[in-house]
Amino acid sequence: MVNVGIVGYGNLGKALEEVMINDKNVNLVKIFSRRDGLKSRHKTEFDLVENLGVYKGRIDTLYLCVGSYSDIEKIGIKALKNFNTVDSYDTHKKLKDYIHTLDKIAKTSQRVSLSAFGWDPGLMSYIRTVFDGVSLQKSNSFWGEGVSQGHSNAIRKIAGVKNAIQYTVPNEEIIKKCQNNFNFIPNDFEKHKRICFVAVDDDADKEKISRQIGNMPNYFAGYETEVNFVSEEEILKMQEVLSHKGYIVENFQILDKYQSKMEFSLDLQSNPHFTAQMMSLGGRIVEKLCEEKRFGAYSILDIPASYFLNKSRDEVMEKEL
């Protein structure tokens, strides 16, 4: 049995807790948070993030369920010195450098880190890579309509913001063009609209916050972004439904004459629970890599498909090929 811990107790941390307590192969030792006095309906014990070092040797793998905007990088680099880690880091443009940084630490400390192992980046990254390898061109990805956890968290980091939720809405006209036109690659910024609902402090400068959101690099800058200021009660009601969708299409021709189309879609009733399920798979992969002493940091693109199932390579080939 593997001893694990969860860092962060937002929507993803709560979802992962449910997944972990229903997995007979893991022992959830602790949930770590910067907030004191938290309670779990599943009676999991809490401790403060600052006390993580005390659990070296008592926890094998830490699941990092904090925000990508400012927290995962800081906590992940420190935690990897004492624990294996799994995260769903989703700042696409910074991923390569972050994983290279983790790799040096993991090899020195003889640990394994699996980063960006959610559904995108993660599962959809894997599908995109396969599609692009077959077609020899770039596939088109769309997200939504649904709640983006990473973007919502990024807004909540702005001073004066009490709570926020962000919906990603795909451009249906662009989707149809991708489906019906060969080799059509639209500009990334025209593919989606981002709709934000924000609750702020009474004395907050709404115009300033709106500008900060619209100009936030890696999240909103360049995208059509709509900011709506509402009450916190309204946002709490919206947060009761955390569904999301993902879609990839690649419409191409082989030898300029044979029409071919590949599509992949996700329709998720709960974004955090699907991400938690992916991270749980990531934890099993980390176990295999540790057993083989393949220390280092990995993305989903580095993992052989045979590692996804809890079987030997020969069993996977016999039953899945």
C-alpha cells in the first residue's frame, strides 16, 4: 500500500480525497493546507503546508492540488526533495522549463515527478501528439463550454477579489471551419471567449481589476474576455456545477487527395473529479517508475501507453493491441 498526501483543499483537493479514500491500494495520510482549522467530511486529518518536511519517510507521493498561477511551482520544487509528486499544472507556455527544473531536482533526490497530468494538459496532450504524428500537421483543440479551474483560480489571486468563476466558451463558427476545411489552422485567440464572474470587496476598484484580468499573461491577454461583477452568493451558486468539455479535430488529406478526419471529445460532468481520476492514474505510473528506479520528472508524453494499465507490458499487448 502506498502512503499519499494531498496539498490543497479546493475543488480539486476535495475531489481527489474522494477518489483516494475509495482506492484500496493507497493510504491517505494527510491533507495539507495553508488554512488552519479545516475539517473533512471523510474524517481525513489535516496539517499545515509548512509542516510537510515532518512527513518525509511517512508519505511516498504528494498530489499537488493547488493553483498553477502561483502555487504549484513554489510548492512542487520544495516538495520534490522529500516526496514523489503528481500535479495537473496547466500553464502550457511554462511547462517545458518547469519540468526541466523538476527533472534536475528529482534525479538528485532520487524521486519521480509527473507534471501536467490532468485532462489538458494531460490526456488531450497525448491525443494531440498522436493526431499530429499521423497527419504531420497541427490539430485544433477547443475547450468548453465549461468552468476553467485554473483561470478561475488566477482571478481569485487578484487583490480585492473575494471569489470568481470563469467560463471558457468555444467559437462555434471556428469549430465548423475546422471540421469542414482541410488544413485550416485558426489563430489561438479567435477560438474562444472567456466569460468571468467576479465578486469583489466593497471598496475594490472594479475598473482596475477588470484591466488586470484582461491583461493577465498566459490566461486572458489576447483573448476576447468579458468581466461581470456579481455578488459572492451568485458565484457560490454557479460553483455548484463544475462541468467542462474538450474537443480535438484534425481534418487533413493524405497525398493531397485522400480525405481523412480524426476527432476526440470529452464531456465532463465534474471537471475536478475527472482531473482527480487522471492524477490518481498518474500516481500509479509514479509507482512503476520508482520501482524501476527511473528517477526524474515526466509529462504524459514521456510515458509509454503500457504504463497506463496496472498490468505487465505483455499483458497489455495481448489484451489491448
